[in-house]
Amino acid sequence: MTTSDSSSWEKHTNIDREELEDFLFNVGSWEEGKLQVDTYCVRPRVDRLDMADFINFLEKKYPYFVFSETEIERREWPGKDALKMADFDNDPSHSGKLGELILFVLVDAILNLPLICHKMSQRYDPVQEVKGSDGLFFGEFGEYDALGIGEAKIYKERTSGIRDALDSTERFHGSDSHTKRQLELDVAARSLSDDLTEEELERIIEVLSSDPTQHRLIHPIFVGCEEKWLEDLQAECTEPDELKEKIRSRIADLDPMSYIQQKVETEFDTLRTEWLVFFLLPMEDVDEFRDQLQQAIFPHA
């Protein structure tokens, strides 16, 4: 396993953690062994959660999800060009790209792992999704070079979202896991970031072609979920700090760490030895959030 030079990979990230934390705040973090769970919530302004501000932030970061920074710099209108590369659906609940965008933002800003495969920019037919994971990342994780294979889900039920994310992640560790990882290599080979140096490209190809025991493999997992009690707390609270503390208390009572641990141990035991890094984001109404985010990115959808 190769020790990483973190400065080489961090320079390819596009989002500062401090910038992200202008829109999200941490409401709970847990870590045990190789399982990490971080829950974030949209930051309140006055006495309401400012979802519109967070959506505007995601809209501005969307071109960096589609294109490398090098590609953005050489395009006159990268925002407009990014729209041409994307699909949208009349029903945004059918689009996985909205969750993948949030996954990209969280992993880039919090884990300092850049997205190395801009697969959307390589699609020849914008209505055909490229198969593979919900995000391919590379960088330093715990002082070692690490490949991140991500999953993103936005569900009405938190438990269903977590279970489905674990199920999708487990396919990279089952009996046909070699085939799944080979698919990632095939997709990545067509769309590795233009930002990478020749040496960095060689390192990534080496990692993608090797057995996971030769490098650290992690799974960043984003789950957005509906929590109706957020509306009740906003009706009760009159100050932002009061609202933040009540949200933290409610998340602590829900204890998502224990639920995820129990599911891994009883239903997804092939993942017990894997690095799982969860990002949970509670929302008042996931359908409304998806509608508003899609409208912000695709105003004519």
C-alpha cells in the first residue's frame, strides 16, 4: 500500500470546506473502526432552514461536477455547456444526478478527494446514463492513496435510503466484484480528469487495474432523507442557535450510527471489513428539494 503525498491530490479539489459550511452545519459525527457517519443539515437563517441558499450553491458548483477545472477554463460558457451534457426527467425523482452532485460536493470539500472521472462530459447521448458508481474519487485517506467509489441516494425514508445505499455498495465486494470494478476502469479510462498530470494518471490507472489489497478502497455514501419533524422544530424555534441545537438533539436520539452498524453486521456482512464513510442530510420534503434543485440547474425542465 502506497503512502500518499496529499498535496498532489488536494490541489485538484474545487470546494473549500469553509465555503460549504456557510450552507451546511454538522449535527452529529460518529466513528468506529472503518465506519464513519457524519450528519449535516442546511444552515438556518434567522429561524428557518435556508434551503434556497444551499440550492443556489449547488447550482454554482454544477459545472465542476460535469467538467474538470481545465475544461471549464477553456470553455467560454461552461455553465451552458454543462447543461447540454446532462439529462433531466419530468419527474426528478427518477434522476440520480442530483444526489451525485451533492456527493461530489461533500467528498470534495470534506474528504479533500477530487472527482477523477467526469463521466457526464463524455456522454455521446445525453439521455443515456453512463453505467458505474455514483462518483469515482482519488486522494489521501488516512495517509494512504485511496480510491473512493461513491453511492448517492435521496429517499423519503432514511432507513430505506441507507439499506439501498449499502446494497448498491455491496455489489463491488460480492462474487462478481471483479467485473464491477472492471466496469469502473472502462468508464474511467474514457473520462479521467484533464487536470491530472501524466504521473497522476499513471498512478490512478495502476490503482484501477490492481486488486483492492494493493491500495486503500473507501466508499463515500450520501443519503438525503425526509424528516418531517424539521418542520415542527422550525415552528417551535425563534433563534437559529436554538434550532440548530434541537436538530442536533433529535439526530442524536435517532442514533443513525447504531442503525447502520446493525445493518452492516446482519445484512451486508461482506462490507464489515470495508471503509464506509456516510454523509446523511435530513430534509423537510425530498420531492420539493429535488424539484427546486432541478429547476435551478435546468430552468426549462
